[in-house]
Amino acid sequence: MEGVRSTVHRTTKTNNSETRKRKKSEREGDNSNNQDQKEKIDSNSNCYRKLQFEIKPNDSVQTDFSEDEPVQRVVCVGRSGKLMATGGTDGHVRLWEFPTLKKKLDVKAHTKEVDDLHISPNEHWVASISKDGRLVIWSSETGKKVRELTWSVPEGVKYLYKRCRFALLEEDVCKSRLFSITNPVGRLGKHKAYLQLWDPHDGSLKKTAPCSESLSALAVSDNGKFVAVGTMFSGSVSIYIAFSLQRVLHVDEAHSMFVTGLEFLPQSLDGPPITSTSETAVVSISVDNKVCIHSLDYRSTLPFWVAVLLVVVTMFCAFTLCSYLGI
């Protein structure tokens, strides 16, 4: 994350024995805060509770070695939970075994600081974005460049990639899609920002969706069906169908400031899915100190009996017309 010093911490919950050893003053302080942690009910009968976690660092490792100011900009953990990628101001992409934090690869990927990273679903590839204007896919096994993704930029305009995310391909689980957001440098004016859909297997740009303002956040659902973006100025959130980039939900001014992060709620868990009352839902955060959930209702489909009725009526009309014409 931006502004975080170049150290990754692996954390664990405080065990019960440590909790029992707290000083008496700490226990008294906890008791004094009990009233604050109780349920608060407003005039609309909405309940508010304060949820707190005590998290302590368990292990750490330096992940950036810039001579001027080493700062870790981004960290990403793969789906298996065994591979971690980090990037920072020195332009290197480093891969680590997780949770042991043993370094696996060190790739001199970019000439400027790394802005974003993402690991493919099968963990064979790592995509990286940098302020040098490049979007590159790297092999997680060898550290070699697989391909660099480029597109035809409008003449006289400079664009910078902002975020990238891999997504499962619904019809072929062995393959994946890659999404990116890119913004024009400087004021937008007549130039738009874009949500882009790539085929990472051949490097081709499949689809683009123009946006009227700069984009700041990107997320894809765990089943690969939806992609969401957040905007820089109005704090709006939009959800798109992944394969077509058709927008199906737009929440204007969801936040009073720019969206800093997006994440879809899980579609499949051991128990009932969190999004059981909607087709999908995305959580957004912002520097306005708000956390919002945006739900997409199930899209209506034509009932079976209506479809059958339409077929019958169509056949009847066709038969009547043929009889009238003597065919």
C-alpha cells in the first residue's frame, strides 16, 4: 500500500495466555471503554457497534532497497496463499514464499516505482504496472518477461496505467483475463480514461470501456464474472460484466472523495454466500472514512410461461396469416 515503509509483516492474533497477562490498568481501561463499545441506536433504529482487532507483527522482511527512500508500494498474495509479490520505489518485483517470507525471485522490472501488482489465478504469471508507463507480465517461475502489453494511444496524449487485475475465464478455467485501468496524464478535457480487457495469452486488447473521469481503483469478482472501478474526483463506483464490459450498476458520488480501494464479496464459501440476496456486491473504501457496500440485484429474465405463450401466439399468428393468403 502507498506510503508504507518497505517491510512486510506477517501477523497473528494474540493468544489467550497473552491476554490473561495484561496489566490491571489495561483491564480497567478496557472496562472503561465497554460503554463506548455497546450498541448505539440512532433515531432511525439503526444499530452501530465498534469492532476492534488486536494485531501484532509476527515476522518481517525488507522488500525495497531504494537508495533515496525505500518504500513498499504494493503487496499481493496468490490464491493458494503460498506466493507473495511485492513492489516499491526501486522498481523491482520480488517474489516470496509465503508465509515463510523466503525470497524466491528478484526481478529488475521497471525504471521507476511500481504502482501495482497482481498474480494470475494459476500463479504462473505476475503482472506489474509502473510510473514508467509500462504494463508487463512476468513468469513467476523464471522471472523472465512473458510479454509487454501495449495499445494504440491517441496521438498527442500520454496515458499511464493505474491498476491491473487477473480474472478467471468462465468458459476455460485453465486460462485467464487481464483487466487494467489507464488515465491520461494531466487534465482529461476531451480525452477519456479507459477500463481495458486484455487477453494475456497473446497480449491483444479485446475491449475498452471509456470513462469520463480518471479512475483510481479496480477489482474483479472471484468467479470472474464482474469487474468494478472507482473514480478519482466524484468518488463514484461502477460494476461491469467482465466479458463484454457492459456497465450494469453505477453509484454516483458513493464517496465524497476519491475511491482508494474496491473488493468484491466472496461468491462461494463453506456456508451460505454473503451475496445471496444479490447477484454480486462490492465493498468500496475512501479517504472520507466511509466503507460502502454496493449490491447488484439479480437481473430479471423472461419467465418460462411467458416465453411459451409468446411462441404459441407467434405460431397462431403465422398460421392465420398463411390461411388468409392461401398459402
